[in-house]
Amino acid sequence: MRERLRIVFLSNANSLHLREWAEYFAVELGHAVTVLTIPALEKPYREPVEVVELGRGLQKRKPFWPLLVPRIRRELRARRADLFVGYRVVSYGFLASLARFRPLVLAAQGGDMVWPPDDRVGQFCVRYAVRRAQLLNAWSPNIRDEMLRFGADPARIVVLSRGIDLDFFPAPDPSPRPPRIAMTRSLLPSYNTKQLVAAMPHVLRAVPGATCAIAGDGPLRGALEAQARELGLDGAVRFTGRLERAALRDMVAGSRVYCSTTITDGLPLSHFEAMAVGAVPVCTDIAANRVWIRHGENGMLAPVGDPEALARGLVRALTDDAWCAGAAAENRRMVEQAHDRRANMARMSRGWAELAAAP
């Protein structure tokens, strides 16, 4: 079995998740890694990862992506690839499956592999792709269920997250924290940040000194800032914009509560980063969150679109010291057991090596 694999990824090279994945396989595990990307690369990868831009002009012209298949096949042959990995099934995974390279590994990005769910073209692309992959990496059980819904062979699915760097996200100080709430999701419609903003007046009535920091950016920032002003939240809710990784970690580690109000998700690594540093999760009650959060035990769940229910969860997390301490300790244990990047990447690497060696 080959120890050093020649791995070619096909995805958007500007994805933070892909960057961490590719760099870990190349730098920490010693594999030869090439990333094929359609969007132009915005920030160089760490050496020795190689990035090849396939065609900048096609980024927003997906109907023309199949024209890249001959180029993709040439790149695979030139690197004598052992494995071809398509990340995000509905787009790059579908394109990877058209290249007819074996073994093909596909990884999904979200719990809803097609969005919006009634997109028939997207449905076709996912069904076509998952039935042609030799291995499907599902980051969590809810993503596995979505793969099965589109006809994937259950024997080819491995449920394993990329994990998080536990050295970068150290165990928390068990001392009680001030009543701070942190959110780290992008300001896009699917993240439903307006529900948190709408919940804050209810929170402040119960916990007058509570504050909320929303880190991230996106097209809804102006509307959300206006919503906060209209609700009189100028001193309580702060929009920080995007933060560097260490600053983001420190913001969450200094908060008592981590909040996510998304309406759909896959495996939200930001949840586990928050859990690792002791911020108790208060999130919307969706399938992706129910896998890891047990309402009232290690976090709180609230229905999508119900600010008052979200506020009740936030208030409990901000005021119940004993419960928070127990939830934080339990969450750290869970992250160490299931989401340790070093352990999970090593296991993934072994599985890929076995697949590459198979006849």
C-alpha cells in the first residue's frame, strides 16, 4: 500500500475548508497534493500544495464547465494521480464524475446537497455523481442521510469529519464568563442572523448587561445593522466584520454562549471550535444541530423563526452557571473524541491509501 499518495482535488481553491484539508494532507501527512480550481486563487497555499487554475472566465458559467473535462483528464494523467477528490457534490463533484477517473472520492459541503431543494438540475447532478464515486466522505450522519436520499451506495459512505485543531482551540478555563454571546457565521440569508438580532431585546430584559458580537460579513450586513438600530441595540449588539482566525477564536473563547441561527447546515465546524473553547451552543433546531446538541443537556435548540424561543435558550445559558459548566465540560470531551483533526485526518489518509491500492 502506497504511503505517499498523489491526490488531486477539484473544488474552489478559495474555500477555507478545502485549504485546511489540502494543506494538512500535504504538509502534515506528506502526500503530493494538487488543487484544480475554476475561480482564480486569492491567497497562496502553503508549500508544497500545487494549485492549477482551469479557467477564470468560467467561474459563473456553470453550463460550460463540462468543456473543462479534457483539461482535467490531462492534469490527472500528468500527475499520475492515485486519487481524485471532488469537494461539493452538486458542482465540482459532478464535474469530477464526468472525468471518469477511478478511484473517485466525493465529499459534500452541506446537509442539503441541493439548494434550493427543488432545483431539478442540481438533483440530477447529485444523483449522477454519487452513483459513480468509489468513496463518499460524509462529514456527519445528516450528510450521510442526504447522500442516501440521492441513491448513494451505503457501503461506499464513510462518516468522518475533518475535525478541528485542538492545539489551536485549547481546553477552556472553567471559571464563569461574562454574559457575552458570539456568532461567527456569514451574513447571508441562509444563516438567518436576523433571528438573533430580534431575540436580543428579550434577552436584555432578563439579562440587562448581556452583549452580542457578530463576526462575519456579507450582503445583509447593512440590513442587520439597521434592524439592530431600530430595536435600540446600539450598545448591546456589535458587528465586527471578518476577523483573523486567532482573533475570532479569542472572541469566542471569551464568550459564554455561541449562537448559530442557520436554516440549513452540513457539519458546522464553527460549532465544534466554540464547544472546544467552552462557549455553550444555543442554535436553531435543524437536523445538522440535533446530531451534536441535545436540547437542555449540552446546549439549547430553538425553532427557526422564533426569536422568543431563541431568547429563552440564550437566557438560560447566560444565567445558569452550574448547567453551563457541565455543558462546557461535556462538549470538550465530545470534541476530543469525535473531532480531533490529527486523529481523523490520519484515519482518512489510511482509508484513501487502501482505496488507491485496491484492484
